[in-house]
Amino acid sequence: MTRTDLCARIEELGIVPVIRAGSASLAMNAVEALVSGGISVVEITMTVPNAVAVISAVAARFGGSVLIGAGTITSADEARRAVGAGAQFVVSPGLHLDVVEAAQALDVPVMPGVLTPTEIMAATRAGADWVKIFPCSALGGPAYLRALRGPFPHVKMMPTGGVSLTNASEYIDAGAAALGVGAELVDPTLLEAGRYESVRERALTFVTIVRRARSKALASDITQSSGQDPAALTPTPARGL
């Protein structure tokens, strides 16, 4: 897939699970649980032991069926090693221009972490494909994201940090292109306890929430553009059929 295709696929999925695990095997098990729960994109953070090897193993195991991201990338060298192992997009906790430049050279999407309007402008000027609003919850969560969307309506934003089952739909309503979800989805304590079914169930729930929130937003857009109740736009079945 091209860089544009990858970005479109991430937005279509709408959820980027942030995997932090105490071992490579736990990280692999987390990926298995997420995939069985309907999420086919993962972010393997560089804080996972032997993270580059895990990325390579996920690429070998799932081939082209799972989009693989490398997270907590803090240097251009890390970006190059991760992409060399099979990572298809790069995520950073902050804005490091060398990381953005390295990802561009590798022709993979890059999502630097930003928090302020100034940082968003710097990131987009540098060529970032998306921006990761982190830690979004610290500055008001969905309300803060909505405020940022005002001056930056065309910037793809992925709120991360504090995204949960209870506020996921609010973030979608506020204009999130996708949600970066950490422990609320991939809880390290669940992984350590071998409770992979719980991770799978959370994945299923997040997928449902995002789908419903987007459907609601679409209905709202139709109402605003047409001035009609969405229900009125649904054709009524002909009598006798």
C-alpha cells in the first residue's frame, strides 16, 4: 500500500491500540487477541523488550492482514530499524523533526506527538501525515480536541492518553480521525494474568462504539446539510412487498 493508502486504512479502522507489554511473547499474545476482536492495526511501542524483533514477528505472522505501527519512536535510527523490521507507520510521543524526516524518507506515515497549536503547525509544516494529541486528557479531552479542530479542520488528529470506553464516542464526535488507546484496551495486568479474552472483548466493544459514533455523526451531517430528520431520508418499503 502507498503512504496515502495506509493513512486511509488507519482512519477507516479508527482505533490504534498502543501495546506496552513486559515481554515479547505477551506483546504477540496481545496482537492475537486484538485481531480476534476485530482490530487489524497495532502499535508496538519501543518500550516492549526486543520491540524490533516483535515487529518482525508480527509482520511474519500476519502478513498484509494487520497494519503494524512502531510507537514511542524517539530517534531517526529507531524509525529506520522499526520500518526495516516491517513497521508500516511511525508514532512518536513528541515532535522530533529528525523522526518526521526519516519517516518521509522511508515513505511511511508518521504521527508525531503534539499538544499545542504551535506544535501542530510545526508538525504539519514538517510534513507529518497525522498528529497524535498527547496527553489529550490532561487538557480537557474531547473538549480540547474540539477546540483544536476549529483552526485545524483538515489536520488528521489522533487523541491518545486517557481514551476509554466511556469517552471514545465523545472523541469521535469531537473530530478524532482515529483513537490511540493504551491500557484501557491493552491492559498490561490483563496480559500478565493471561486474560486475553478480556482484551478481545474490549476490542469488540471499542469497534462497536467507534462504528456507532461515526454513524451518529454521519446522520447529524445529513440533517445539517438537508434540514431533514435522518429517519425521513430512509425510504419507506412499498405496501404489499
